[in-house]
Amino acid sequence: MKITILGSCRFEPYEILAVPEANEFHNTEKGYQMAFEKFKIAMDESDLIICYAPDGIGEHTGRDLEYAKTTKARIVIVGVEQ
């Protein structure tokens, strides 16, 4: 089984193989596009996508989830406050 984890860089360091990582363009459109290119490939290959969102889903993670819905993967959202 192949798994991708989505979520905010605010909660790093994650201790998993492919995780959100802040870069010099963190929280900008350019930074998002750089990260999305990495995660798009992972999502396309995944059987399961886990979204870690303990304080809600932000704009960029929301866009990732919209893309994730176009893949074959099962999507699980963990930690969203109600």
C-alpha cells in the first residue's frame, strides 16, 4: 500500500518519508506550486491519502484535497476540529 500525507508545514517535523516541508517560498503561491508538484506525483501513485489537519483545513491543503479527489486513493482526514 502506498500512502501520502497532506497537511500544513506548521506541524513539521513529520517522521514519515514524504511530508510537507517549508521552503524559502513557504505560504506563497510559488511555494505551494513547488510543493504541489512533489505531492501530485505521490497522490497519483497512492492507495491512501491522509490529511492531517488538527486546526482545520487551510487554503493550500484544501486545494491538495480537491486534487486528491480526482485520484483512485481513499482519502482520510484526521484531526479537524468540529
